[in-house]
Amino acid sequence: MFRSVTPGMFVAGTDIPSLLKRTLHDSLGRINSRLFQRIADHPYPTVAVVAGAALGGGCELALACDFRITTADALWGLPEARLGLIPSAGGLTRLSTLVGAGAATDLVLTGRRITGEEARAIGLASRLAGTDSPDGLDAALDQLLQQLAACAPMAQRLAKEAMRVDGDRHRLVDAAAQALCISTDDAQQRLQALVNRSK
């Protein structure tokens, strides 16, 4: 789980003065890209909890996670084009995958910021925290964590891997993942518990 300890802030992006010192070699080193790919490749579910600004690298960090919970008033965006740059840590591809080419083009080429409410509406955020209390974000996170904990870890891991495979995965990858899942004691116990309940 990725959550800021600073109230009202997720990650506002990179330190601009450090960008001025970055060389061509530094940029081609893809430090952030490699880090965010490690997050995306993590075998189990990852969650970004966004309150406040998730801009630039902060937005790309959240995009690398499987789930993004946001407050309605959070600020999301990839403002790099306004600085003469582009999002370069995997955000271009991940954003297009999540929200579609049209919405991604709008956000990237204008560099505009959107609220958490709009981020949820376009599919950038997976869940919108309730605004009925200051604890809405914690409640949304607790609900997600309970739902994740109710599932078998092996099934989650294999489903996550299978969803990443391009092409016709339904005939082979999904079947292979299902075969691995069904052979686990965990799956057998869960299935038997369901059969017992239905009796």
C-alpha cells in the first residue's frame, strides 16, 4: 500500500531543481520507470491511497498500482507537457490502458489537473472515498482490504499474471492458472465450504 504520511498530499511529483541537473544519460537510465515497473509486477495486489495531489510522478506511481482509492477533492494529473517533458515512467501506457486513448490524450497533451471525482468517473481511480465523514478514505481502504483478504492469494496472483498476457490468453493462460488454483488446498477448502453452506 502506498499512502502519504503528510495530510492532504500523495506525491506532488519530482523535485524540479533536480530535473535541471538531469543528463541525457540519467534520463535513459529510467530509474522511476524501473521502480514503478517493480510495483506493477508485484505478485499481489497493490493499492495507492490518494488524498491531495497526485501529479506527475505521483500520478505515475498510483498508475503502477492495481487499485487507486481517491478522495473527491484530490488532484490528479500529468503536467509534464507544460514543462516541456513527457510522463516517462510508464504512465503513458498505463493511463491509456485504464481510461482509453481519448481521455489519456486529453490529460497528457493539455497537462490539465482533474479532481478525484473526475478521476473516478473516467476510470483513472478505482474507488472514490465517501465524503460523509473525515474517515471516508480509511473506510474505503478498509472495505477494499477486507474484500482482498477474503480472496485466495494464489488465485489473486495468478489472475493478476493472466490479465497481463497479451493475445488469446483465454484458451491457455486462464486455463493453466485455473488448473494451478484448483489444485491448491486453499481452493479445495473454499469450494467445500461453499458446498457445505448450500446444503
